[in-house]
Amino acid sequence: MTSAVVAPGPAGALPDQPQASLCEVASVELQGQAEDLPVIFAAILAALGAVVAVEEVSGGGAQRRLRLGCGARARLTAGTPLDAKTAASGALTVALVLEDGGELAPEHVQAILRAVQRVPFTAHEMRVLRAQMPLTAALPHFLRPSCLARVAPVLTIHHMSDFLVMVEAIEAMGVPPQAMTVLDKGYRYRLTHRVDAHLAAAGIAVWPWMRAADALADHVERAAALGRRGLLVDDGGYTLPVLLRERPDLVPAFCGLVEQTTSGITKLEPWGADLPLPIFSVAESRTKATLESYGIADAAIRNVLALLPQEKFEGQAALVIGYGRIGEQLAEVLRSRRMRVAVHDEQLVRLVAAHERGFITDRCLSTLLREHLPTWGARRRPGAGLLPGLHHQSRPGIRRHRAGRGSPRGRRRRGARHPAAPGLRCQCHAGRRWVPDQLPPRRIPA
């Protein structure tokens, strides 16, 4: 979504001349046909209605005029992008123009502008997505009809557009929308709001991951009414640990867990052999190890580049902590972007493998931080060996990330050494800036 503030007053108007009030504009680009406009506008109006009363709608075709509550007025328009030559086939730009905010509070204005993102995917866009994922889209044709007719899945997946193809395949294999529950992990991607709107339009219950216990209870009730047992499809250990800790009474209503990540398997280790459900670990499959790791690493780095478009990473130092499947691909992708990459891993075998691949390595993480001075860091999972509170930055030093108010690390004596990295000295009383004793850094062989 793009947004802007537009002053509709005449060009060259003097400051003391009366001018029209500022307009707030938000827009979204999608692919569709003219016949999709009624559905698109209806979805946006429904999202608007959840924020403010829509008192009157007038107009037709590619434009709607809206009279909203609190005296606000808005306009919905659709048309081809300004740069039609570079736009994809069938591209449309849908814009919401808030011409008069009336007595709306600023937070309500922003919520109204965000409503333009709540557009389900069009039929054309879904055809494009199916073409991009032919194996998932064709899966129902290779399995017996209604093979999932006895289960009600709880899907904890990243809300990216390809997830919708998976949902379509599950539905084609015998699971109606009312038998599905989706947990939103809270990661924000470019099309997350549209994915959520598409799921809601299909009648699928979407819950935030923070309310996993409530979501599981609601799911069990709906599944029982349909004569089905729940099936957990997880991506990071969001459901079964919550089920075992907070709602063990609901465990018999589920038939198993499909876990897609190593971190999700790790979160189940405290229960050991006492796990009450069978587990299918996709994380340990050869297909995932072969195909997915590079995609995850490449997507992670592309997201960082998109967030920091003005930064130059070529020639800078990077540190990868954890040389597993994804860590190995992260290191390779960073090196392909002409960065100087160092690797640390607690397992000596992996560290040797990284050294053989030509990466800078050291068994001591603090040595790598002190000598390599990374501008960019990546970990295999939270807490995987990273020094407490350190934020990687290029010369002249390493800046300490805020540990939080009231933390025992919150204040340090100026000039004090870091407890985990003796080669670093504190440069401020807040303990937020740490610099090496000597510059430039030396490269220490593994």
C-alpha cells in the first residue's frame, strides 16, 4: 500500500488565501478485470464498515463516493497504473481518497486508509498463483477423493500469497472452510492483509497466535460439530506446546501434529517420550533440506535489502551464527552479494565445513565480533549463541543494542570491559556503545 497527503489548492496560492483541506490518499495495486471491481469495492466497504459507519454510497463503474460517519467524505477509484507500459497485464490501481476527515481521530483516519489493503485476491491473481505452484495445486488429483474428510486442520503458516494455494488444495481434498482454523504468526509481508482478507472472505477462522489457546478451544468445538478430529499443521511450535501446557483436556480431540521447522521440534523436547500425539517432522525431510533452505535464505536477505534500500552492503562484513541448512545458504547468498562473511557454530564439524567453503571462522564468537566487526548478522534461531545485547555495526565500533529499562545490564561504567567480550570497552554510561581496544581488526585464522 502507498499513501500520501495531497493539497488540492491551486498552484501558486498565497499563504493568506483560503485553500482546501488536505486529502489523505492510500492505494493498492492488483491484477484483475473490470468485472472484479464490484467485488473489490464491496470488500473495501466491508473493511471500512468495521472502522466507521458508511452512511451513503453513490456512483458506479470505476468510482464510488462515500459519506462516512463523523462528517467524513471519501472517494474510491480504480484505474490502470500511471506507468502502464511497465505494469503487468491486467494491472489495476485502487485508491481510497479521504477528501474530508470530519471529526475523525487520527488513529481512525489511518485505520480507514488501511482498509484499501483488505482486498481478496482476484480470480486472475489466483490463476497466476496456481501456475507458480503446480505441485501443490495439482496434489488433489494424485490422491483419493476426500482423503482429508475426517480431519479439521489448524494451520499455522506464514501469511504469504502461496499459502492460499495450499488452502485451496486442502479444501479440494475434503475439508470445508468452516473446518479450518488459521493462526496468524504476526509476520508482516507485502500482501499479508490481502491474504487475511481472502481467508475471511472464504469463511475461514483467523486468530492471532497470542490467542492460540482460545483458537484451539474454538476449533475443537467446531470440529466436533462436524464429526472431525483436529490436525495440527505447525510452523515453529505455536500449537502443541500451548495445548500441552494450557489445555491438556483438548489433546484427545486431535489426531497428530505436522511440524515444518526444527525450532518447532526443539520446543517439544521438554516432554521427551511423553508426547501424547504422533508427530510427522517435515523439518527432517530431504525435500525440505534440498529445496527450501535456499528460498528461505534468499527471501530473508531480499527483505532486509527492501527495508534498507539506501544501504550499501557490498564489501561490508557479515556474520552468520549457526551453519545448519539455512545458515549455510545464508552465508552463500551473502557472499554472492560480495560481502565478507564469517561463520560461527557451536558444533566443530559444521565450523570445519564452513572453513572448507572459504568462510572466516572461529570457535570463539566474541573473537569474531571483535575482529570481524560485522555490519550484518544472522542467527539460526533466537538465543542461538549471540552475545547478550550486542548489535553489530561497522567501524568505528560495535554498538550495544538497548537491553531494556531496569535490566542489570542497563548501566555500565564508562571504560569498563564487556563481560563476554573482554576486547570491547564501554563508551557511554548507558552501556549502549562498545568499541574494540584496537583498530583495525586482525583476521584470526580458524
